[in-house]
Amino acid sequence: MIANQYGRNLPMLEEHILDYYHLREHVIATSQVLYEEGTRKARDWVEAMTGVVWEQGSLVFLHRLGPYLRRHRSGPKYEALASLRDYVGKRIDMTDYPAFRALGYDCGSGPTESACGTLTGRLKGPGMRWDRDNAEAVMALAGIYHSGLWRTYWKSERAAA
């Protein structure tokens, strides 16, 4: 599981945030089962439900799913709704978007993905050749530098020496 990986490799992370756009994909998939794909009703449902989780959090989101689950007690619509409920229910602490935003955290993976592209550019310059160990070391140092933790990292390294 991803959470185990970053728990082991990135213990300094204070919060674990589910990418908002990843959650949105699950909501879109559910809307396409509830309503015909591409319809106004499907789009409106996605906007309403993602607006709830974005502005009020996942507990309110789960509460809003309740009437839909009661209306559709079996079949594909129920299964899609129950799957979405279970998915979000297992990730309550990772989907508190209002609290994360109040703390100034990014709730989407875009900035991280962009940074990865920028960082790998250092390895892909003309004529550059890297073995795996050195490439990983350069990437780790570049990541520390671009995260704003350069001084903190080297201070802890000096203290440990």
C-alpha cells in the first residue's frame, strides 16, 4: 500500500492527502452509473458531490451519499454508490480537504508531478550518463533542495555525524 511506503520512506510527512483529482475520478465513475455518461445530470451530480467534499469534507460527503444509497438498494447503481462510500470511508483522514487547504497544503498531485518532471530534467541533459546509484543520489539531493529543506537536512546530517 502506498501509505506504508511513504510512512517508511517519508516519516517527516505530517499529513497524508488523497489527491483530490483522484477522488474526483471515482465520483465521475459513479455518476456515469447513476446517470447516462455525458449527461447534464451526471455533470451536475459530480460538481455537487465534489463541491461538498472540497468545501465541507468527506464526512459531509458520506452523509450526502446516504439518500442515494437508500433510493438504490440493489443493482449496479447501489454497487457503484457503495463502492464510492467504502472508498472514501477508508480514507476519511486523507480527504479532509477544507482542513488541509486551511493549512496551506496542496490537495492535488499536480505540483508534485510537475516537480518530478523538473527534477528529472537534471538527469536528462545532453551527453549526461548516470548509473543508478548516482542518479538516485542526485535526485534525492535535488528533491531536498527544491523542497526548501536543504539547510534542515544538512543540519541533521552534521548532528548525526
